Amino acid sequence: MIERGYMDFSELIQLRQSVRAYQDKPVEGWKIEKIIESVRLAPSASNSQPWQLIIVDDPDTKDKVAHATYSSLISFNKFAPQAPVLAVLTIEKPKLITQIGGRLKDREFPLIDIGIAAAHFCLQAAEVGLGTCMLGWFNEEEIKKILQISSTTRLGLIITLGYAGEDNKLRKKIRKSQEKMCSFNSYKLGRNN
Ligand SMILES: Cc1cc2nc3c(=O)[nH]c(=O)nc-3n(C[C@H](O)[C@H](O)[C@H](O)COP(=O)(O)O)c2cc1C
């Protein structure tokens, strides 16, 4: 939460974590607007901006989408219905030049792009005191039906959004050490890779 009117980027990075418990409290419209604007300004290959951001805040629709992120067998997203808002990032066709470049170089630029857009979403949400969790596991066909998305469009990520539940203590999940994930001037696998 912004307390002194600004937050260092490194503080924001520490603050953002996946939130899997939410309060039953609505999210203010201005906060959602701010998040939408941050996604809009995300960089992308050739500035293609190959995504549509769907904010799902109608309770019935949101509930249907949330229930399509888990099943009785795969239940790790069972927390999703608690979130008062869900966001869906679709993967749209990029500009022709990006499509050609991607094919020539065998690169999936739109996937990279929506990852960055999702990071903008989650970091902006954290700055205004909201919790998020990116979901990569969901019933794509079912959600496309609910949101009337054409069968040829792929869904990239779903993001839960809302005020974190009480048990949201800051706990930076274990990350690889800098030595393991970074090297200078030549490629080196970390000691335990
Ligand atoms: C592409 C992607 C897909 C993810 N899918 C899920 C998911 O389906 N369910 C879930 O609970 N978390 C999911 N996560 C969250 C990761 O588990 C989480 O970011 C990671 O464990 C690091 O923890 P942190 O976000 O708290 O720092 C996903 C994250 C990413 C980037």
C-alpha cells in the first residue's frame, strides 16, 4: 500500500507475491482503471500489443470463470472464486512484421509480450494495495464460451485480483541465488543446475 505517497521499485518487487486468499471486499473502480492503464503501456515486440484485457467483475460471470480454473481432480486454483475480480489476457495476432519475424526466428513474441503485460498488471495492483495471482491452469474452452471469445483466439493468463486475506504475510518464495541464475560475460550454469 502507498503510505508515504510513493514506493521504491525494489520495495514493490518485494511486496508483490501470489495471493491465494481474498477478503470479501470490492475493488475500487479507480484502482482497476490504474491497472488497465499500466497494462496498456506495457512494451511489446514491434509495439504490437497482442492482447485483449477482459476485466470480469460481474459476480455471476466472474464466478463461472473462477470455477473453470479448477476441477475436482486439479484443485490448486480452488481459491479463485474468492477474488472479487478476474482479469483474462487473450493472445491476439501481432502485427504482420512480428508474425514474419517470429516465424523466421522461431520466437513466440506474443507469449513474451503478454507475460510483460501481466507483470505490469500485478505490480500496479500491488502498488495500490491489491493482491493478484496469475493462473496458467484453466479450462480454456469453457472460459471462451462464458466470455464469448472466438474459438480461434487463445487465452494467455487469468489473473485474480482483490484485497488479500488476513493470512497474507510477506513471504518471498525461495528463489535461485544470483550465482545460480546470473553470470557475467559468458553463459554458466549455476552450481546446482
Ligand atoms: C505463467 C504463470 C502461471 C501460473 N499459474 C498458476 C496457477 O495456475 N495457480 C497458482 O496458484 N499459481 C500460479 N502461478 C503463480 C506461481 O506459482 C508463483 O508466481 C511462483 O510460485 C512464485 O511465487 P510468488 O508469485 O508468490 O512470488 C503462475 C505464475 C506464472 C508466472
